[in-house]
Amino acid sequence: MPHTSTHRGPHPRDAELFAPDKVPMLREAVADLSLLLERGYASRSALELVGNHFQLHERQRLGVMRCSCGDATLDLRLNKEATSVRNHTLHLDGYNIIMLVEAALGGGVILRARDGSLRDMASEHGNFRRVEETGPALELIAQVLDELRVNDCVWWLDSPISNSGRLRALILEIAAKAGREWRAELVPSADVALKKLPDDVIVATADSAILDAVSHWFNFGNVLIESHVPGAWLVDLSV
């Protein structure tokens, strides 16, 4: 049956699974999983162990996994975090950033991870559907990029994901309205492209694998949501 949702909103059970009374348990699970990762446990087996111990629902397990990392990894990420992008070119992990802002605007649960990144619970699964929040999300991104005095920005989009061409056209349309000359690149894998960028560039993403590979990253999602989406459903699982 086709998916007919027009919002990037919450899962029907998220109000229960990420309720305030569940947060202490989820934080404890993040702490335990992070400890196992630090000790070299494989992520899948470690998550199964922690998930079974706390009797976590599948979505809770996903959230805990997205928020966890070992101490050594945490230190490396924090040491590479840029505090300003003023007068710099910012390279954006397109789907990662857009879907996070869409979810925040649509009332979806947003998780704060150990590294301070904000992560949503959505996934494009090879297909991107424009929702009611897509246009407003891009306009808000344009506004915040202007406030941050970014010199230039480059969007990286995965071409195998359906509708990437249309999204690229929309991004460039929003840029033109804002009087900005953005670039938008369609590539086989945005992850691979971002990881291969020169060491002096700054990347905006919350993707763990990219954060671990690049030399500099900027916590763009956190800046945007904290300053411009005060009603966002933020669940802090940082420990």
C-alpha cells in the first residue's frame, strides 16, 4: 500500500516510546552501549545485548544506536567540530540536513546524541518524497546560512535516491529566491563524496560515519533547530 503521509512527523508510538518517563532508561542504555563500543564490541551484538537488557522497542533501539559512541570517538568528533562557518564554504550532507529540519518542523522526535548532534528517526530508504515541510525547511536553511554569514555552500545529494533531481531543482530555486548562488551536486554516494573532500573544508552533517572521516564539521542542525524551531520535540540522550 503506498505511503500517503504528507508530513515528516512522528511515528504513531513515539509519544509512548520517547515519553519523558522513558528518557532516564534510554540515557542509561546509551551509556551502556557507548561503553561496549568503547571496549570494542561489534555494534550489532552490543545493541542486541543492551536492547534485550532494557527490553527496548525496535525504534528505541534505533534511537539509542544513533545517539551512542565510545569515548575515544566522542573526543575525536568534538576536537574536529568547527565553532564558526563565517566566510567559509559549507558542504552540506543534503538528505541528512533536510530530513532533520523537516522532522523538527513536522513534530517528529529529534534526539540529541552524545556528540551533541541532533538526529531524527526518519530514513529515505532509496526514495525521497516531498512533504509539506520540505519547502519551509529549505527556506529556513537558507535564512540560517545567511545569518551564519556562510560565504558559499555546496549541497551533496545521492543520485540513486528517487526524486533527487527534483530536490536539486528546488534547492537551486530556493537559493535564487534568497539571492544566493548555491551549488548542488548529484553523486552516486554523498557519503563517499563528502569523505573525499580536502582536509580544509567544513561539512554539515550528523551522519556518524562522515563525522568520523572528515577533518572539520559544523553542528548546523543543532544551531538551526535551537535558534529557529523552539517547539521542536527534542529528546536529550546525551550522556
